[in-house]
Amino acid sequence: MSQTPLSTTPASAAVPRGLAESHSLVMALVGSGGDGVALLGDLMLRMAAQQGLYGMMVQSYGPQIRGGESAVILRIGRQETVYEGDRTDIFLCFRLADLKRFQGAVRLHPQSVVIQEESDTGDLPEWIGRSDRETYRYPFAKIENGIEVPGDPKNMLALALLCRVLGWPAALAREAIGHRFGSRPDVLGRNLAAFDRALAAAPPPPFPIAPGTGRSLFAETGNEAIARGAITAGLRFFAGYPITPSSEIMETLIDELPLAGGCVVQAEDEIAALGMVLGASFGGVPGMTATSGPGLSLMTEMTGLSSMAELPAVIVDCQRAGPATGMPSRTEQADLYHAVFAGHGDFPRAVLGVFDVVHAREVMYKAFTLSERYQLPVLVLSDAYIAQRRQIRAPVEDSRVPPERLVWKPGMGPARFDVGGEHGVTPFRVPGNPEGTYLAAGIEHTQEGYPTADGTIHQQMNAKRFRKLEAIARDTKDWFRTLGAPHAPRGIIAWGSQYGLMKEWVAGHPEYRVFLPEILHPFPIAALDAWRKNLESAAVVEMSYQGQLHRTLAGLTDLSGVVSVTRSGGTPMKQAELERLLDERRS
């Protein structure tokens, strides 16, 4: 490709040069599958982390196996970032035709820098924002007879242009490219050559961001953080079946769990996966599985077995839009009913929610603590927005001791399922150890584990198992976060990945305060009721069509005057949308 300089379309207002003091900057990169948009985003985020900048990257793609549109939203700043922002500062598009799928995800402002394919002569659509701005065109692709001819890697050309815009050193980009392709010299050479060619082109105007902390940070996805948090919490056996958007949890554990002395098995399906986890748990080994909605549905009976046989198990559900196959690559918060209520008969389980990538490690430690201490299933609800988000964070140093099970020792005396155990928990017996053999049937059983159909014993066993939830509720009564001024007149109740939006929202809306539960079942209802005092109005904000959290809370406390603000759709809410929805519900 020739070193064609960027062509410029004049704008009515020049891009301001005083943005070096900006605290954050949002970039939107749009292309097709095969253009390397995700890799471009990864390289940019890696370079930001090496300069001590914080940031996050969110991917958007369709359900197809190959091809189709692909977009990446990056937000980079001097402070920890948990929300991708509402308006785009730098917009780079390889093909305008790919933009329509991402309506609502990209919104420009008058000073935005726009870089697009030179042969794309059309105008930006009206919904993306004002069009009277400078547009910089570069020949990313060679077009012959209307057909794109393979040429230089587009993402490497774009990387060079973005380095010029941000003022980032070319040496840092070359190092990032070398890290990615160092084991493939031919590919490395081709990518570096493309990078250098674009670097020589006339640059777009600068849009710098202030320097970072000066110390190198690192980036990880929500799925990677969940896997690593589980290892720290004592995980030693994982079984799972690949499913979007949870697969990277298993992929990370395949690489890292054996180094901690653990084992990973790819099962033939989700039913077998949880069955294997329960088998490991029966043998005294902390186990976990990870899935998404369709897989969680298949695990329902085994979840009941975990509770009935009192076998600790951690189940991570990376929620996606449903039902059935739904939209595998889109996010939603619509598995709450399933996590809290699904299953035949009465059985206790605990349910936790993940706020963001940094919180993922913390929540996994808490999940294993509850599961091992109370010998029951614990479900952790993440979602696609967190699972596949890559977020820059400070280096992690976690020296906490993994939680331990109460294991039977000679002289303890009680039967395995003794109804008199404290908080419903009795010492765990591990087969293979002295007096460790016992019956662990999924059928109702006596204190010794023998099957029974006696209604009185069934009532006693139900009471024993549910005393665990009473104890968990006491242990976790302060597992929540609040945002905003404590006495603000308006309130929002939200959970999970809404945390980032809410954190940014209350910073600009001092009239609001926010309550975010870390544990969803048993819910810290006393804390919620105390937080709600003196509110003039309140809303439950969530990403589900039915308003599942609102309806769940209505069964636990009086929600008079608390409205439900909810939608599905598969894409995260933006601040402007939240404001509109709140206004509509107040009117």
C-alpha cells in the first residue's frame, strides 16, 4: 500500500488542543470479523496499562461463528474506569456499512476525531451525532471493481494512526506488537512494516490524555479474574462445557489451575460437569463449574443434589440474553429468578452478584467461603458485559488463606447429617479417611444417610438445611455497597454490572443515592430498609424485561412507591437512557 497521506474534510470548528488535562478518553473502533478490531483494542489497552493509565475495553459482535460486524469501545483515563462512557472522542471505522449494528453504542460530540476508510464516501448516519466535524480518511483497504483486495493488516495501520492521535511512542506500540507476534517472525515482520507505513502518513489532530501513574498496571477480563479469584480461594477441581460468554473461565483455568495443583476436565455437557464437581466435593476437593443460561438450566437437578447431599459447589453463571439460545453475545440480568428459585422442592442456596472485573476476585473468595463453610451450592451471577470486558487494574497481591471445610475428626461423634448441628452444619466426612465412609444419597435420608420416606424426618431435614440460610443472612448482612450522598432524596436499587453506570451517574446527580447488593439471596433486606428511610422516590434499575429484582424484593418487603425501571435488549444502559427512563417513570 502506498504512503497516501490522510485526506481531510474541513470542519466548522477545529478540534481543541487543550485536552491534555482530560481525565478520560473514549475510543470506538468498528470493523468486520477478520479486520482485527479486538486485537487492536487489546494492543491499545496493553499500551495504556504500561503507561500507568487505567481503562476498560468492551467488545460487541454478532452471534455468527465467523465474519459479521465487530466493534470495540475503549475508555482510558487516569482513574480506575468501570463504565465505558456515553460519548466517543475518537471514532475509527473501517467500513461504514458495519456501523448500523452498533446503533446506540457510539455517539459523537462536536470535537470528536473521526478516522474512516478513504473509499467510503458516504456520510455518517444522523444517529451517531453531529456531522460538521473534521473527518480524516485513510486507505485501509485496496478496492478493485468494488471488491476489497487483501492487503496490509488494517489493525496495524489503525494502531499507527491512533498512536499519532494520542501522542503515544511508536516504540511502545512496536513492543506490544512484538509481544503478540514474537513467536511468528514472518507475521511479526508483516505487521511491523504495515505499522511503519501508516506512521509516516500525515497525522490526524492530536487528542492526548494526561500521563498515567508512571507505574505499569495490568489488564484482565472478568472471566480471567473469576478464574484467578477461584484459584486463590482454594479451587482445585473444575469441570465445564464451553459456552459463550463463559468459556474463557475454563480456558484460563486450563493454563493456570494445574500450576496450583488442580485439575480441569472438559465434560460432555453441563449436567456431567456439575456431576463431576459434586464427585470431587464428595472426595473433599473444592470444586467449581461455569456456564451461561442454557447450561445453568441443565444443571438445575444437580444443584438440588448439591443442597440435599450437602456437598459444597460453586456455580458461575455468565448471563446472556435469553430464553433458549437467545442472543449468545449479548448481555442481560435475566437469570436472577433461575438462580434464586429454580429447582424442584425446597432447597437452600446462596446467590452472589459481580460488580466489575476488580470485584470478581473478591466475590469468588466469598463464594467459596460460603460454600465450604455451609456445605451448599453457591451461584455467582456475572454477565457478558463483565465476563468479556477487559479492564486495567492495579497489580494484585492476595495472601488470604483459602476457606476450609469443617471436616470430621475422631471423637467428634455426630452423624454426617445430624439435625442438631450448629447452623445446620455438621462435620464433613471424607471417604478414604478413618470413619469417613457414609451414605450421601440424593434421596431424603436419615441422620446417618439412609433413605427414608418419613414425613417427620423430611420436615426435620428441611429445617436443618434451611438453618444454613439463617446463618448466611447474619454473616452477610453488610454485603452491599452504597453510592452517593447518604441523605439524597432519590434512590436507585441496582445490582451486578449496573455498578459502573451507577458510580458515574451519582457523581453528576447529587440528588440520588444508590444501593447495590453483593449478595442477592439471602438478600440483606434489613440494610435495604434502613437505607430507604426518608427517600422521596426510588426505583429498581435492571437489565431484564420482567424486572426480576423488583419483583423479588416485593416478596420480601413493602415496595410502595418504588418503581421498576427495566429493559432487555442485550446492550448496557447509557446515562442518557437511564435519565430518560427515570423521567418517564416519574411522570
